[in-house]
Amino acid sequence: MKHELEQAVAVAVADLYKLDVDIELTRPEVQFGDYTTNVALQLAKQVGKNPREIGEALAEMLRVDDRLAEVIVAGPGFLNLKLSDAALIESLYTQPDRPLLGQTVVTEYSDPNPFKVLHAGHFYTSVVGDAISNLLQSAGAQVHEVNFGGDVGLHVGKTMWAIVRELGGEYPEKLSQVPDAERSEWMARCYVAGTNAYEDNETAKAEIIAYNKRVYQVHNEGDHESAFAQIYWTCRQWSYDYFDAFYARIGSGFERYYPESQTAGIGLAAVKEQLARGVFSESDGAVVFVGEPYGLHTRVFINSEGLPTYEAKDVGLSLKKWEDYHFDKSIIITGNDIIEYMKVVLKSIEQFEPNLAQRTRHITHGNVKLAGGVKMSSRKGNFLRAVDVIEAASQASREAAGNESESTVLAAIKYSFLKSRIGADIIFVPEESVSMVGNSGPYLQYAHARARSILTKSQMPNDNDQSNLNVRFADSKLESAERLLARKLSEFPEVVTVATAELMPHHVCTYLYELAQEFNRFYENNRVIGDVREMLRLQLVLTYADTLKKGLDLLGIHAPERM
């Protein structure tokens, strides 16, 4: 409906003033109508007339449109439009725009490293990545969700060094002594031990550097037989199994997992090739990209040992994703700590693959912290794990309502993560997240279940085909409360369009909460079951329930029929 009305206003402008303009209708306060535009103010200088005079002329033309009940010129020349009841009802089944139809989009997020434990940041990025992927899919894109992690690199060298020490030597058979349920935590402790040794002991540091090279050698030689290789491959698989189990638990899923061992060689070759062409430079035995001419900083892409750094691996990842998908857009979601790092990586890629760099967008977020907590570090072993977040929410749910349903707990966490704009630190308050009142995931789950319960109580036949609304109720006169609810329901496609364009799921959260509040006001003062207007009101309740479900689905939150 919004686009059709924008076109109608544009046609009126063209007829009156022979000007081709883009009209954008926005939502004003309820008392000013359903849509508003300041086009008259924008045209005043071009047309050479008072904006209110322009507004009155446009209003006169638009008043013949039977979709509009009122067209009012307000203030200095704002054009306020109020839909007819029939048009408002028709708008309830308008589908969100699909501007990305036919496009291929790769979303890369979560990105945990094998040999380390999933922390709260991985949880947050997974939730955000899922929601953004859902929005893109709803806009018509073919979305490929992928994951990237470091199965080679210094952190692996540190962990392998400590693992071998824990085993008393290179004895892969001793890995069977590690209980299945403790594998991930055991490797995490080894990583901490290896990190501390690397920082505090020069002998250990030299040994860890040698271990790091051995891991690359295992990959380069395809070694699966040596004792060292058996330990490495076994522990790497333990990590992947652990990742898969957690993702399945929270409802995430990835089409492909790119290990750094796969992208390292691609990036190394690309950097060496572009070194010869002047994109990269040699410096103290290493290969760097000099970022200062671009307002950035210099970073190392191949270290003095001849090994690819994270930067080169990211170059390889971008090239590999392009080879696999030939995407229209590549979206990378990470923490804020690598903003400047990624600027350098993408600027280096831009020098030899400008199309690839231009199609890549980097979205970043802050740290996840428990209320009253401090920033933690996986290097020190005092970080906030992903499972700690679930346990905190579960405990809060038990204490608040004696309920620790996994569905409710995950709804609490996901909504708490998503309801704020992506970018700043996230303060997770378990008690607030699980509340059944206020702006929370469980509250919206309950709102959906409550609406479904109302529908089941009716004795009337209930036609779930919303496309019949405008036909069956085209001549209905909406009462004030009915109209307010219908107006709020009609905003959903526009909210999804904005959330998708900005890649900001918080818009959906804000809307769903406001919608639930509007429904509560309606239901508290307007009888549904047994009222003479039951049929129409049931259709509004049905549309409300369906809209809640669609919104929660976009957020990756289950919409239960009962609670």
C-alpha cells in the first residue's frame, strides 16, 4: 500500500508541476493520519510557490483516490494521508518487499577457533548472524551461511604444546582417557596453559613456535599417520563436534565451515603474486601492506618465518568465497576489535580485486557482559563462555517462574541480544531477559500463545486465508480501537524492509513489542468472543498472531502455540 500511495503522490506532482520526484511516505503520530510527506516543502523553491499552497493543490487531486479517507494539509505544508478502512484492511496482507530477489548473499559469522571454547561473543554473533540471514532470505536473496575458524596458527601451536605435555608426550592413545563431556574444557585449559607459557617462558615460546610450524607441516604434507598428526586431527574433530552440538542447540546452521588451513595457502599465493605487482611490500623479512596512503595503518601479511598471518588467511577466505559463490554481497559479522584490521584487509584486496572488496560489508558489535561484570579474556581463562550465558538465563528462569524450558531460555537470550542496535557492548541481565512482562522474548512468546488461545475459544468458523480480508470486510466500518490495531499491524512489511536495508534486527524487536502493547490495549477494552463483531475481531487477532510468528521467526525465536 505504501508504494502505491507514493506513486499516486508522485503522479499528482507530475500532473501539476511537470516534475519527476521520488516520494517517501513516513509514519506520523496516529492523530496525524497513516502516512505523511513533506514533498510540498521540498517543491516550494522549484515551483516558486508557498508550500502550503502546493500542499492544498496536491491534496485536492489526491482526495479523489478511494483508498484515502482523508487528505489534510498541516502546518507549513505537510501532507497527511488517512487510509479508508477498506484500504487499511487490504494493507494487512501486504507482503514485505523482496528487493534482493535473484541475488546471492554470503553471510559469515560466529567464526570460532578449534582448540578453544565458544565464548559469549560467538553466541551473540551467531544470533545476530541468524537474524540477518533470515531478513535477507525474506527479501528474496539466496543466502549461504558460512563459518570461518583458525585450525592453524599460533593459538593451535600453544594448545598442542600444552596437550602434548598433558599427555606426557606424543601419545595419541592417551586421548581416550579424556571424558567425552570434558573434551572442550580440557582443550581450553591447555590453551590457557600454552598461552601463559608462551608469555612467561622463552624456552616454551621457542617450542611453541616450532609446534606452530609442525601444524602447518601436517597440512602441507597431508600427514594423518604420525603421532603428532593423530593428536592434532583428533582434537580438531573434537572441536568441530562441540561446535556442531552447540549450534544445533541454539538453532543455528551453517552450509560450510572454512578452516584457515584451507584459506592460508590461497592467501599466501595471492599476497606473493601481488607483492611482485607492488600491492604489498617487503619489510624486515616480512611482507606488509602499507596502509598509511589510505589513512590506515601497516599490517603484516606474511611473517618473517614465511608463514601467512591472519591477514593473508582473510585474503584467502575472500577469494575462496568468491570462487565458491560469485556473490552479490558478502557480509562479515565480527566484534568491534577488528574494525581497523578489516579495513586494511579489504583495502589490500581492493587493489587487485576491487569488485570483491566493494561487495563486502563488515558489521561489528561490542562485547557481551553479564550485568555488573568486567571484560574477560580467553587468554587468561576467565572469559564468559557461551554455556555460561545459557546457565545464567536458566537459573534466572527457574527462580522467577520455576520454568527452565529451553525454548523460553533461548528466546530470552536471543531477544535480549537482538533488541539493541548492533554496535555497542551488550549488557546481559538474566533476570530481565526471562521476564514474562516487559520487553522480553518470553513476553512475546506468551503474547503469541495468548492470541492463539483466543482463536481456539471461538465457535465461529475461522478462515485463515488473510487474502479474503479486504473482500469480506471491504464495507466494514472499523471502530477506533480496531483501527489502531489494524494500523499497527499494517506497519510490519515496512519495518521488515527497513531492518533488511540497514541489516539491523532490532527494528523488528521494537515493532513486535509495540504491537503486543497495542493488542493488549485493544483486548482489555474490546470483547472478542461472543461480541457482535466477533468475526472481524477474530480476523484481527489472527493477523496479530501470524504477524508475531513471522517476526519471531525472523529473529530465530520459536513462537509456541501454548505456554
